Amino acid sequence: MKELNYNITQRIAEAVQQLRKRKHQEGYPFMIIDNAILSDNQAFMEYSDGHIELVEFTKNFDDYTSLRRLSSNETLNLREKYNLIDA
């Protein structure tokens, strides 16, 4: 029987990159959730032009409002944290 070398972490990272690319190509933002620093009703939205906004969802999670646009340094740090630099 042939043994497979399977790296689940790499496969997950590739899937996230594909989803991110598809979202941007379709004109939608890519959502990044960071439970360690954000409230349950908040997320980061990365747009195809490269900017990232902190957003807050409505009570029913059917819409959101932008709270603020991240600075260049914050954007870079977030991308580094989630390995989204060269994606």
C-alpha cells in the first residue's frame, strides 16, 4: 500500500487563499475573524483594492457597518498574522 504524505495545514492555507481570491474576483470582501481581539459581532473585511475595514454586524448578522479603515501598518500586521502577504 502506498503511503501518502498529507500536510493538512498546507491544504487549509491553500483553500483559504483560493477562497480569498475567488471572493475578490467576484467583487466581494474577504472576511477575517479574530476572536482573540474582536467582539463576537465584529470582523475584518478585506476588499479587492487591498484596504481592510473593521466592521460590526447587526443583531441578526444580516448586514454590517464599517467602524473604521485599518492603517497601512495594521493592514500589514493582520496579513502577516494570517499569512496573507503574497496571496
